[in-house]
Amino acid sequence: MWTRAEIKTNAKEVLRKTYWTALIISLILSIAGANYSLSGNNNSNAGNSNTTSYISYDIGNIQVTDQNISITLPGFSNTKIHMANPLNPLYRLGLSASLIYLSAFWGILSLLYFLLRIAIGYHLQVGGYKYFIHTANYREGSLRDLSTGFQGGHYWNIFKTMFLRDLFTFLWTLLFIIPGIIKKYAYTFVPYILADNPGIEPDRAIRISMDMTQGHKLDMFILNLSFLGWYILGIIAFGIGIAFVWPYENATYAQLYLILKQDAAARGIIDENEFRA
């Protein structure tokens, strides 16, 4: 049985000697999509629809919006002259075109990021977790571990396994989010398993991760919550501080992976010969 205090203490002990390399690895993992979230954002606008402003700017004492033009009289800061904007249709048309171009540009960037993530990011994740497994075992890790996923002819196997993990998580998320969150925890150790054995069959890697996390998902959720205070401090530090928490969390999860892997081996769920870390 594991405790949060135990694995976090072990993680901090490891990071005393490896923190700055761990920080670089963690930044790369974040860019590669390792810190993905199942939450979404909804934005809404409030106010009177008759006063909606699509575009606005100031020129000295003149304020122009799509709806009207306001002029502040010199020497009379509280006195304004308001008139309808005769170019209202053009403002709306111009803004609509701008939004279309902006949306298209953002869509292209999102598509490129998605393609890079599945083509390269999956393998960087496996390599990054290889580093944290090494250091959790008090073995020497280095930036060279990032290349693990691209070596040994296992590129397509890693691709298939990680893609299936994300696909299954997405499909479960369609069932009112909660099942997706549960499965996210169930599949947590898939990239760690691939780091140990990049040639393992996709369904086997997913099955092992599900078995390893059986009965531990709630504890893993609470473990995540234990980092919340650090992330709040990171946000207060202009958001930059968040990046400095990632090595701590990654090192902690590597410790948890080793404990649950050993437990799975003791229960006969896995064969130690399946892993080569």
C-alpha cells in the first residue's frame, strides 16, 4: 500500500539532484501534450443586444464603435455628442471577415499541433517518462531518454498504443465527462509501460494500466488535488510558476508507477519479463 506522503517524499529526494533536467523534460512533456485536460471552457456575453459593440477604438476625444460615434467636447469631460455611425454595415462586414480569417488561421494551427502531437508528441512523452522512471529508480537519466520512442523500430507500435488510449478516453468522455475522467486515470500508466517496453501490444499495455490502477483511482485523484496549492501559487507568480510544479508531479507519478508495477507483479497481473527498464 502506498501513501501520498511516501511517494512525494521520495520524489523530492530525487529532484534534489535532478531538478533542472527534470524541469526541461517536463516542459517538453507539456508541449508534447502530456498534461492534457478533459475540461472545456464556455464563454458567454451579457448585456443589451442593442448596444453590442463589434469594434471600438479611441482617437483623442473621439470614440468610434460600430453603433455610434461619441465626441467629448474639449474642456467639458462630462459632455459628449453622440451620433449614429453611418458606416455600421461596413464595420459589421469587416469584423465578420476578420473573424473568419482568424478562425481559419486558428483552425490551421490547431490541426498542425494535433498532427505534430500524434506524430512526435506521443514518442516524446514515452521518452520523457523513461527519464522519470530512471531517476525514480535512482539511476542516471538524461535528455537522451527523450529519443527512446524513436528507437528500436517501435515507432508505429507506440503511435498505435497512444492513439488508442486517447481515442478510448475521448469516446468515454462523450458519456457525460465523468466516465472519461475515470478512464483517464485508468490509462495513466500506458506511456510508462511503453517506456519500459515499447514493443508491447497496444491492448496489453492498456489492459495492464487498467489493472494497475484498479482500486487506486480515487487515491490518484486525491494525489492530483494535493498539488493544487502549488499550482495556485504558480498562477499567482504570473502563471510562470506552474511550470516549476510539473517536475514534482511527474517525479511523484514515476514513484507511484514503480510501486503499482511491483504490486501488479506480486499479484501475477504482469510478468517482470514484459518490462526492461
